Amino acid sequence: METLRVAAGDGRLSPAELDERLEAALNAKTHAELAILTADLPQSGRPAPTAAKDLIRLESDAAALRRDGSWVVPRRIEANVTSGSVRLDLTQAVITQPVLEVDVSVRMGDVMIITKPGIVVDTDDVSVGMGTVTVKAPRGPHTPAILRVVVTGHVDMGSLRARPARRSFWQWLFRRPLSQS
């Protein structure tokens, strides 16, 4: 859907074509049905996504590690945090499979997972010592799941948090239409 919106913004699709293709995308049941909707559109200078790695290991003793922007989500992430932090921002990430397994070992640090509508985080298999585990679902209308993040492991005295991206000041300011006077 994002590719279609970008194509319309670039003038490669008329508003009627955009509406027609968005409706077809919402009704698609397979990846092949989705691929047909964008096959005739150039990728506007974006490189084709690379294949997802099977495993990424993130080790943080006292450092801050981040994955944000347009990064390819692997099939599995192992995050070992002693006293630092790991931040996984999935809002612009390239998602190539339906499930991401995240194995955490948090002693006194912090693991943060930034989500968007369509990303579901499951922390049911995380054991907690004196730390905290918090999951906040995105607000707004229900969106079909595009990625399920399954988190396992343990949190000793640190924290594991999953939350939607925060709105900028301007998004907050203009969250409602101006009243007509």
C-alpha cells in the first residue's frame, strides 16, 4: 500500500487507479496478488530489498545499539544486554517474512521495540526477575498483521518495552481538524 501511495504522489497513478489498487491490496490473499499491483511501477530509486539474514546478534555491555530507518528485518535476533540498550525501530524496516523471533537476555539494560499498525508483539514467553515488560498496542483502526514479533528470554533488573512510534509535535498539534468558525 505504501508503494502505491508513493507512486500516486509521484504522479505515476491517477487517484482513480490508486483507489482501485488499494482496494485490491486490501482484498489480496497472497503475495502474488500484491505483486501484480506494483509490477508495472518503478521503485522510484529505491534499491531492491536484500534477502533477510537468518540471525543478527546484538551485544551491548554499556553501549546503545540501534536498528532504525530502512533496515531488513532478519528471521531471528539475539539481544544480550548487560547495562546498555538495544532499540529496534520497525516503523520503516523492510519486512520480508511474517514472523520475527527475538531472544532477549537483559540484566540491567533496556530493549525497546518500536512498532507501527500491523505489527503484533508477543512477550508471553519472557521470564522477569525484578525488571519490567511492557507492550503497548498501536492506537487507531485495526490493521491486519504484517509481522508477528515473538519475544522469548529473560529480563533480570532491566526492561523490555514495545510501543508504537511517538507522534511528532506537529502531528500532535494537527491531530484534529481545525474547527470552523
